Amino acid sequence: MNDLDVLRVFCAGDGRHGNLLGVVRDGRTCPDDASRQALAAELGYSETVFVDDPERGVVDIRTPGTRMSFAGHPLVGVAWLLDIEELQPPAGSVWARDDGEFTWITARPEWVEGKRTEQYATVAEVEALPAPPPGEGWLYAWAWEDEAAGRVRARGFPRRPDGIITEDEATGSAAILLTAQLDRALNITQGVGSQILTAPGADGTIELGGRVRFAAPGQAGREARAGQFAGS
């Protein structure tokens, strides 16, 4: 696969951490649904994006098991890689911008499906949770690190029936959902040390931002095989 890029999305300031993303720049190399799903499963990243039209930003987002209409970290990553102002996932038009350090997308919280947030009293309680906590369904566990400053500590647990992924290092869609619920800008530290920024818009949209870097091929492969990251 000569046109595969592997990115880290929502890196910390020193470039570490972040959620891995595979991007197939030429979607024509996998022209049908079956071949795309097979490749996404083979690569094993939480999401793989197939670029169908790089000029118009038409993209197809796949987990190892399904197709997604919207996901946060894949769209932030591909916006950085393609350096374009608009993306077209199945959910709808997504505007993008880059401020020199962070890449931002603008999306609607109603596009986020199947995730639930739960507030804990302290950061220590969030950090002490087992991976995954008991229960069913996608859980975004969070606590205020500094409420006045909008700083949040979060962990994401897919709790999928297949049990392949236990914890998500950085989840853009869950950050969008939490921002809509709290109706304020947030600076989220998730997982081991990823950073996600958000801000609500006047029209009900949420802006989602983070740093993106290319992943070192060997390290990316090891992390994907270890199943450390999960979607969106």
C-alpha cells in the first residue's frame, strides 16, 4: 500500500501520544465496500480514511468493523494532511482551518452517535477506573481538572462486544458531545496524554482542534497490533 499515511491526531505539545489514523490518499486503490473494509481490518487502526476526491474533500471513514458517517479524529487528521478548507464525510459538510499549531474542524453534535458521557467527582477517580469499567456502551468518563479554566481530564472506553479495544487514547466525537452538553470551550487531556481543544459556535456547531503529526512507521505498527487506540 504505497499511498498509506499514518498520523497521530491530538498530540501533546511535545508531539507524543495522540490517536493513530490511517489515510489512503487514493481511494481508487480500494474501489468497493468489501476491499475497503478488509483493508481497514487488516491495518487495525481505530479508523482508516479513504480519500475519494482530494479537491472536494470527499472521504470514507472505516473502523476495522464498520463504516462511519462521522468521526472526529479522522477528519482532523485528514484536514491537516490534505490542507483543504472543507471535507465531505457522509454526515455532511465539515469546515476546516489550520492556525499554525492546531488543525480545526467544525461539526454538529447531533452527528455523534452511540456515546455517553459521565462526570466523576475528581480526576483521581477517572484515572483509577479499570479499562474498561463495568457496564455496556461507549463511555466517556470525565472530571474537572480546573473548572474555571475549562480544563478536563477524560478517558474513553468503547466497551465494544468484540473486546478488541479497551481504551481510546483521543476521541474527537466524544469531546464534541461533552462540549455541547456543557456549552463552553474545553481543553481536554485524554488517555495517556493527548490534548483536544473545543469551542461551541453560535449556530449550534462545535469546533474541534488538535495537533497532527506523522507517526513513525515502526512505532505505529506496534501500537496498532497492541490495540491501544479506538475510534473517533
